[in-house]
Amino acid sequence: MSFTQRREYLFLYTVKDANPNGNPLEENHPRYDEDTRQAMASDVRIKRTIRDQWIRKGYKVFIDGEAKSLNTRFEELKKDLGKNDAKEVLRECIDARLFGATFPLGKEAFSWTGPVQYKWARSLHAASFEFVQGTAAFATESGTGDKEQRSFRNEYIVPFALMAVYGIANQYASEHTGASDDDLRAMLEALWEGTDNLITRSKNEHKARLAIEIMYKQ
């Protein structure tokens, strides 16, 4: 099974007083273009948003976001699905069908180019980046004791950004992974719903605004 028509996607979302995508090598400063001052979010971040929503809705995914080895995850999926062949197992995972996968495990090693590819998201304007500090207090004694320990929290936020994401779905690559029209619909729904469900402290106030799908005749 595969889809037969090429698609292109444009997705817009807003970020308010949050961090669209922190860079761990820069103290989690929001990623940005130094020349244009546009806020940025990687394609990996976009796919993580989609995968997390799939997990909430009960879809099988290959990359579940937990810290484990490839072998451990593969054994989990084999047991869950009742299959042993690596390609058959991965074809049961919607993220592998759409985003591709690299499977460097023993004699079954292979690599799929995903039919769906996203570019980095960029704000449609120059953004500002603010450094904010907070405090937290923790009791050091139980009962009525009033001793406490305070710590400081430092973080960066973007006061406001209108972000744009471009994606493309290649019908020819879907022939290898088995991605279907239903998979593409599930992906677009997860992108929209998953963005609204980014409710951690650093990601709160992400809001989906516009999704456009262009479908070509061939």
C-alpha cells in the first residue's frame, strides 16, 4: 500500500512566552538565524510533536522518545506485534512508514528514506529572545519546621513568534515504506493537535493557526 499523489504542506503556529526549540549546546537558548533574527525549530522537533500525539492516540511508533537501545525497542515491538522480520515490524509503525528509519541491527540492517520530509520551521518575522529568572523553594524539614532551600532557575523565552513549517510527501518513496493516504491524514491531524498539546512549562502557549495541504494530480 502507498499513496499515489505528491503533497506539499504549509503549517503555521504561534509561540507566546515560550521556547520553540532550545539548543542544548547554548544553554537551551531558542534556536535562531543570527543574520535575520528569525526563531527556528528543527524538523526533529516537529516530528517529535507529531510522534507524541500519535502515542497519545494509541498509534504504534518506532521512536517512542524513551531512553533505550535499538535492540531493546525492537524486542518490545516484536513481542507486541507477534512478528520477527524487521521490515514487517517497522511497517507496523506509522513514524517509520512516513519519516523513514535506519535499522543497523545485524543481518537485517537497512535504511528507508521517509516519504515525508520537513524543513526547519522559521518565524515569519524577526523575533526577540528574553532571559528570565525564577526561584523555587523546597522544605528541608518535615512537620512545622520552616527551614527551606531556594534555588534559581534560568531560561530563555520568545515573547511572540509566528512560525511556518514546510513539508513534502513523496509518493515514490511511499512504495518502499508502505505509507498510505490514511497515514498522511493522521500525520496532519497529529501535527495540529500535538502543537496544541505542547503544554510543558517551556512549550506552553503553542497554538496551531493554519494548515494547508496541496495535492498534485500526479
